[in-house]
Amino acid sequence: MAAAIRDGELWTLPVTLVPHPDELEAFLAVADARRALRQELGFAMIELALGHVVGSTRFMKIEAAHRRAESGFIFIAASGHRSHVNTEAKYLMLRHAFEVCGCARVELITDVLNSRSRQAILRLGATQEGVMRKNMIMRDGRNRDSILHSMIDKDGPAVRARLETRLAD
């Protein structure tokens, strides 16, 4: 995972909270603790053709009683940008959320300044719900405004079909 983070120096991006490779052990320890509490479920993105990790993503803020989770902490090595990696990861995650876990809602939240991420979320078929003002403090001290998007269970079949079409191309 450290190599994926180094590919593009992802920790330097002002619109994300990707850990520095030297902070990866602590980042993963927190993820593991939250997994044990059933609050999060993390995944490595592995490019099978290359045989190595190219990114990471996870379900966060899992609220089983409300059948809701947030898709977040997504990062992909620069060499995996504009490839099938994120599309396939979202396809697998959303299928898991709606078809296996029975989620009624999946939230996707991104920095208002991260236009590439916002466009990708909308291409998935998510609905933009609003702006959460000053909901995070970024590494550089900036108060981040975030855009909240969601998909609900009734969106699942159309999102699945859209992603399957994109993956087939």
C-alpha cells in the first residue's frame, strides 16, 4: 500500500487525507480497530495484471440499524487514475452494500474542491444532496466544506447496469 501512496505522492494532495507512507501503520491500526467494532470495513485495490496493491477504499460510519454506510478513504496510485480500477472497486463495493449487506443507503462525501472526485461520483449515478460546511479540518488547517452524495437501494440496479456497461467497454 505504501508504494501506491508514493505513486503520485498522494499524501500531498490538499483535498484528501491519505496518510504519508511513514504513517501507514497507525492508519491501518485505526482501520483495524474500527473493523473490530463493526464501524468500518476496508479493502485493498489490487491490480491483478500487475500483482500489486494500487489503492484502498473502505466502508465507514457503518450503521447497521439504519442500513447505511459511507464509502470513503479512497485513494488510488497515480498510475491507476483514469483506468478501470476505481470503476471496478465501486462496482464491487456497491454490489456488496446493496445485494449482500442489504444497505438502504450508501453515502459518498468529497471535498468541494475535488472536482474530479465529484464528477466521478455523479457518473456513478449518485445524487448530490448538499454541502456540509466546515465539517472537516484538513492537514493544512483549512476548514473543508464537503459535498454529500448518496445512492439508495432503488438506485442499485441502474447503477449496477451502468457500471457493468463501463467495465465491458
